Amino acid sequence: MSRAYRVSFIEGDGIGPEIFASARSVLETISECHPNLNFDFIPTPAGDATLAKSGEALPRDSFIKISESDLCLKAPVGETARETIIKIRQDLDLFANIRPARNYDFIESKFSNVDLVIVRENTEDLYVGREFEEEDGRRATALKVTTEKASKRIAKMAFDTALSRAKTAPQKSPAVVCVQKSNVLPMTDGLFMKSCGSIAEGYPSVKYSTMYVDTAAMNLVRNPESFDVIVTSNVYGDILSDEASQIVGGLGVAGSANIGNEFALFEPVHGCAPDIAGKGIANPLSMIFAAKMMLEWLGMKRNDLNCISAAKLVDQAVSAVGGDRILTPDIGGNSSTLVVTKAICKNIKESKDGGEENYDYRGKNRMSAKNEATVTTTNKQDVLLKW
Ligand code: ATP
């Protein structure tokens, strides 16, 4: 069946427009290869430049178009994150922020076999944005909000993710660690931990443990391969995911998904990197991986196997191009954003037939990529993700 997905997009600030253009080229190349898979790109301006132009960081028209689309693909914005991405996450209830970190063959790392995912609660905690000033600005307070409802639903997402990852990679035993600081914050973080613990009872096949956030930060640089799924609250998740991305190659390869019940937004983990904006050296892989997660989510949500196959093609193309050392400087190469993008698109076109062969539409996993299969299906109704 032919489908055109309505992709609202935010080009953002700094390197945003450069890396968004890369991801868009990749998706357009995918459409050329898959006549049954099309994307209608709907511009929804937001961010610092939009604020300067229109007086609003997230104009109402953009917000309405985003909420009416199938999903949003967002490049990073600058100083207006609070008015844009945090508002979208909260208003559209995109409660789960999924941030994978895994080793790639083509990026040197101190560690090997890192394959973890951070499942970060996305709507509460200190990022509810309730700050107060007193004493003429000499005293400031921020509210940290934790509810049982939000904590339980993020915990459920984490356990489901662990099970799904284990099904697609049977050598992995599913494990969830709840990261918090309940010894210092017994009410807020205590409630988060208690809620995760109660959800854990429903998943006896998943190993469950708890860890304080400072210990988790230490273990991430000591033995990151020991982690499978980390479930944590908003601020800790923000910080730990930057750390985790650095372990496997840096922010330039870190994509993420913000998932709600029916809608999702995909974006790089990083900010708009003003220090390298306009230089043509921004790594587009973070945005391309965000687009790949978009394809995987669509595949799962809409049972569209074309999307799953497309995500696979993207993965294979990135691995092949990385293997040829066509990389931006941040990960040890000397190629430009454009050169990397063109190489990936070329590889997708050339390997299209091979990519489709590697995907068995009847349902069984039969993938030949060098890197681990990221998606498998057991039948058309049951597309499993391994973020
Ligand atoms: P924010 O607080 O908005 O997340 P930040 O202050 O953490 O932003 P980033 O914009 O994320 O900063 O950038 C941090 C560093 O990582 C900068 O040196 C930047 O150049 C680098 N960086 C981020 N993204 C990329 C990318 N896609 N390619 C290459 N380098 C990047």
C-alpha cells in the first residue's frame, strides 16, 4: 500500500538547517527507492530565528501543524529550547525520551560492546519550568515535580523496551536499572523509584536494579557495557545521555525519539552547536539516526514494513560509508556534511535491491548487515523495535 506520511519539520538554529537538509535528502532518496513510501514535508518554523522574525519561538500555526501531522522531525534550536521542544513535549504529552548509545564499527572508542538505551521521563521533574525569584533575584527556587502516574508509565516503557531488545537480540538478557537519588530526595526520587519497582513486579523475566545517579554517571565511564536499559527522570536523563553519547563517538552520532501514545518527535540529542554553524562540518549522523528512529517508529506504529526496510537501508548505508572513512571531523574524518550526506544517499540507491533482499516480508528476520539487526518482525502485526 502506498503511503505519504505528513512529516512536520523544524529546521532550527545553528547547524540545524544543515543537518536537517541531510536527513531530508536521505528520506527523499528512500522515497525514490521505495515508490510506496512517501513523505510530505510540512514546514513548521520554530526556534531562535523564528522568535527574532515573528516574536514567537513556537508560533501557534507551527504548533497546530505539528499536532496535525503524523510526526515531527526536529533539528536543534538555540536558546529557545524551553519555549519550543519542552513545550511540545509537554503539550503533546511526549512522555518518553528514548536515547540509544551503541558502539559503531567505524568509530573508535575506548569501549566495545556498548549497547544501551536511556529511557528518560520527559514531562516532569525540574523541567516543568516552575521557577521563582525572591529577594530581588538574590534567591531563586525551582520546583521538582514527580507523579506516580508519569513514573509508572515511563517505567512500563522501559521494561517493554528491554523485552523488545531482548527478543531482537536473544544473546542479551533484559535488564532495567532505575537511576535516581532517593537517599537525598526521598519524596520525589523516592516516589519515582517506588513506582518503577511496582512496575518491575509485572516483568519477572527482566532483571531489575536501582542505582544512584552519581554512581550511574561513574559506571557509564567505567563499564558502560554493563547497562541495558536505564530508566530515569528528566534532568538526570538529559545529563546521562550526553555522557553516554560521548562514550560511543560523541554528540554527532546521537539521535533520539520523544514518544507519546499516538504522536512522536525525533531529534538529535545535541544542541545547535553555534561554534561550528555554517562551516559545513557538522556531523549529519545524529539527524539521520533521528530520521531512522522515525522510520522504525512508523513501521511499528503503522505496521508499515516499508518503513522497517527503509530504516535498515539507512543503517546499512551509514555503516558502509563510515567503513569507507567518509566521516566528519568530530569522529575522526575529514569530509564535509555534504560529502557524507551524498555518500549515504548514493549507497542507499546502490544497495536498495540488496537491502530489500535482506528483509523478509513474510516476517522472519534475515538481515545481513555487519551491525546487529535493529528490527525484527514475528508477523505483520508484531513489529518489534530494538532502539
Ligand atoms: P544544549 O545545551 O542546547 O544541548 P550544548 O551547550 O550542550 O547545547 P551543543 O550544541 O550540543 O552544546 O554542542 C556541544 C559540543 O558538541 C560543541 O562543541 C559542538 O560543536 C559539538 N557538536 C554538537 N553537535 C554536533 C554535530 N552534529 N557535529 C559535530 N559536532 C557537534
